[in-house]
Amino acid sequence: MAKRVEIQANLANLLTYIGSLYRNPADAMKEYVSNALDEWQKGDRAVPCIVDCRLEHSKIIIACNQPGMDEREFRDALQRVADSAKPGLGLPQIGQLGIGLFAFNQVGRKCTFLSKKGKNAATVKVVLCSNSDEAQFDTALRREALEGPGTAITIEQLLQDPLKPRSNIGFGRLQGFFADRFDHYLRSGSLTLTIHANEKQSAVRPREVKLKPIGSAFSKV
């Protein structure tokens, strides 16, 4: 008779590993923009999804104007890792693996989420750390509270300095990477994405496409 053996794993190590499955740090950061667009798909599409990405020596802040999760939804998401509810929503969604909350592991070792679901809702504060199987929940301080519905994600204890030349998550690198990954949303005006670094800022714009006029080779025929 066959025997069944329960499989066990170090959850803290497993969560850190899951968050490092993205191809590169820029791809991991893309996950948070994708989540904002997924939320935009469910809401008022007349208003574009606005995302600001701020690069500093010691941290990266990604903020968006789309409604965040309340405490219950955060708890549900953390208890359904790799088992996303998105496929059952019947909407075109970018992320469907349910691992996006842990994408920060490829960029830094600590991530703080400030999330506000509605205009009169409290700002929920959730802190995740690498090599930990616990999430810290708290109500944001007054100075941390978001003014309106949205999400602000702060990644700290960075694995590399985004302000250094040739950084994989530097200003120019992210501009090109996001322009390629979100081309459709940028061209349609559905997404406004701005990157800030060293007191400068620039909106991410679609790549310019240059095609030769059709039939130009036959102009003298």
C-alpha cells in the first residue's frame, strides 16, 4: 500500500524565492505597475491610471491613484500566495500568479505598502521583509496617510543603488523598459507613468516607430 508523506518547506525562504522569480529587478518593479493597471481595469476607465516612480539612493517609491486593498483583502492575498483570484474576475488582467506582493525581493529586503481603498477609508499599512513568513499590519500614522484612494509602495534596503550609472533599475533603463512593456496603455492614454530621480522627472513615452512610406520604391515607375 502506497504511503503518503506530507511535504513541508521553510515558508520564509520560499516566499523570498518566489519574489525573485522575475527575470530582472526592473521586471519585478513592473509587477506593481501591472497591479495598478489591473485595478484600473475594474474601475472608472474614464480616468487614466497614474503611476509615479521615485528613485532615491536608499529607497524606491511607487505610488498610484488606483484604489488599494483594505486589511481583509490584504490578509486574503497573503493567504492565497500563488493562488490568485484574478483569473475568475472575467476581466483582462496582466498579473495572475498571485505572487506580486513579494516582487520586492528582487529589488530590496523590505517593502512597506500604504493602501487606501475608498475616500473615507483608513490608510492600511503592511510591512513585508525578506526571509520572513510574517506580515506586519498597522494603521498608518497621520503623516503617512494617503489623501485619496490609492497605493504607495516603498522598497528599502535596496540590493543596488538606482542612482548609480548603469544600474539595472536606473532612470534611463526603467524608461526604456516601461516604454516597451506598457506600450499599448501609454499609446491609448490609459496609463500615465512618470519617473523621478535626482530632482528630475520624465514621463515615460512610447517608443517612436519609424516606417518607410508604403510604395515609396515605386514613386518613379
